[in-house]
Amino acid sequence: MNLQSAINLEDLRRMARRKLPRIAFDFIDGGADDELCLARNREAFERYRLLPRYLRDVSGREQGVSLFGTRYASPIGISPTGLAGLFRPDADLMLAAAAREANVPFLLSSAANAALEDAMPVAPGHVWFQMYCTSDEAINADLVARARKAQVRVLVVSVDVPVNSNRERNRRNGFSRPFRMTLPVVLEALGHPAWVLRYLRTGGIPMMRNWKPYASAGASAGEVADLYGTLTPAPMVNWEHLRRIRASWSGPLVIKGLMHPEDARAAVRLGADGLVLSNHGGRQLDAAPSPLDMLPAVRAAVGTDIPILLDSGVRRGSDAVIARCLGATSVIFGRPTLFGVAAGGQAGAARALQLMRNEIDMVLAQVGCRRFEDLDANFLWTPSTGSSKGGKVERPHAQPAGVRS
């Protein structure tokens, strides 16, 4: 398959769909309930227009951003995604290598198949570690200690999964824990022989290696997955859990999944160094707002100095530009790089990052801005107002009931 024939991220999605059995493709592609949140994440970007400025010298463009003391080449990164090894063996390590080559962050999920100790040597300056708080405080403390020992620079704590969501595509396909290759799954998968051969050659369902140390000796991949399922989600997790992590972690701490401005403000008061504004890619609360819609209120709540990475629904370079104009520092995305790695391994993930980088560069030139970090609301126009005053868009940003920021 010629990855260079992919001219946008949707092309990589179509390539992955041909490579993967339905049960695997839908695991990546699907959301919760009616998947309205998936559509809402895209519709949020579609409501905005970029207002170009011409007769400006844009011959030398720069899209780098600084995050937690590191300069990255582009304002993009790879979101944490679990079970990537199901789509291609060693997918997590391929994603890490692609991030290293593109000089962007890769947020390794604690639900990944690669252990953080194995991913860090692949891309030591680019791997951030994402963890969930579990019901076992000793394991929480050990995950932080392992990240510190592996010399992870940025620790990301996800807080938006208090309970498992209703992912109906997975249920219809028979994707359950423990994962079983039932007859209907096998029959459908036979239409994707390369995936089946890799699955069988590597021993079936891949091991969740970050959790293997907490299982009994000799535990199978299924038994480790079952252990993970008993530890997470952990509905008892609260602000005190974050306080303990902040006390034990001296590096940059990023909280992922907060959407309410008051929660964002509380996280910063607690000591968070950054936020990932996310609705878990529409995979948790189907009635949740788009992170893009919440971005102005969250930015106002935490001030200008706290990095905000916007996640969920980012599919175009123009999306990164719009997010920056509304107050984001950078953006991250997960599905496109998973589709890329499923379609073509590390080269496929690299193609996804390259496509986004190329689009951002083109849009910067089109809007008349040489530096990504110079983007602001002056470059936005919305049909709801149709005018600007002093170059600034007069767009009222509605806040949810009860929000004061």
C-alpha cells in the first residue's frame, strides 16, 4: 500500500479500514452511545472561519511550540491510546519512533501494550506517560515511581473515566474482556489475512505490559487485562489522589480530561503545570460539549501562562490554527496516528504527522501569519457576528449554566 497516496488523514482511515477486521477498526473509530459527541467534535471546528490577511511576507514560516521547557517542531502530538498492539504488533514503539522523528510529543497510555520502560529508550525526549488513578494507592504510587525511574519528563493523569462508557459498536461486535475470537469474529477477520497472521504469530491478544508487574507470576495477557479491569475505572478517585501525585512527582504534571473552567482552575491551584482539554474523543459522555467550545472559558479561568493542549476531533491543520486562535497552546490527536500505524506501521504514523504539519504550514501562509505562536483571535471570523472591531472578533462565548470564570 502506497502511503504517499494518502493526501489527508481520512485517506489513512480508509486504508486502515481495509487492513483491519471490523472488531478492531470499530474499536478505534467508535464512540459512546449514539456517537453524537464524535460529530459534535467536528462540528465545533466547522463553525469557525479563518480571516486571512494578505500582502504580508510569509516566505519563512515557523510552527514550533515550547512545552514544559522543550521546543517541539510542530504544535501537534499523539494522544494516549490503549491496546494499539491489537492493530499492529509493537504499534506503541512505532508511534514513539514516529514522534521522535517528527519532534513532537507522544503520550504513552498506561493501557498501552508497550511498557513505559521499553518506550522511553525509543524516544526519551518525546515520550510522556499517561496514567489513570486506580483503586489501589500502592499501584498509583508505583506507576509514578516507575515514571520517575524511567526519566519521564511529563506525567499526564487522565481523570475523565470514572466508569466505563457504553460503546455500542464494541458491544455489537463482541469486543469484551477477556477478548475472545468467536466464530463470527473469526469469519469476518478472514477477509483481512495479514492482520490474522500477525495476530496468530504474536500469540493473540497482546499483553498490557504496564500492568504485568501487578499480576501474579506467569499471568497471561487475558489475566493481566482482567486485573486492569478490576483496578480501573476507579469511581472513588478525587482531588486528594491528585494531591498525592503532585507531592510525589517533581516534574511537569498535566491533567487530562477536565472540561469545566472551575475544575481547570482548581487543578492549577493544586499545582498542575498544564491541561489537556478533552472529552476522550467522544468515547465517554456522549452528551458532553466539544473541548473547542469550552476552550475560551477554560483559558480565561487559568490565565495565559498555563499550557492547554486541545484533544478530540482534530483532523486538519486548520483545526490546529483555529484552536490556537481560541487559546490553545497545541493540539493532540489519537485516531489518525492509530489508523496510520494500522495501515503502514511507523511509516503510516509518520505520514499522519507529516500531513498535519504540511497543512499547518499551508494555512499559516494562507492566513498571513509567519509564526504559529503569533496566532490570535484577529485571524477568526464567525457568521454569528460577521464583523470585527479593532481587528478583534466580537464573538460572545456562551458558558454552561452555573459556570463562572
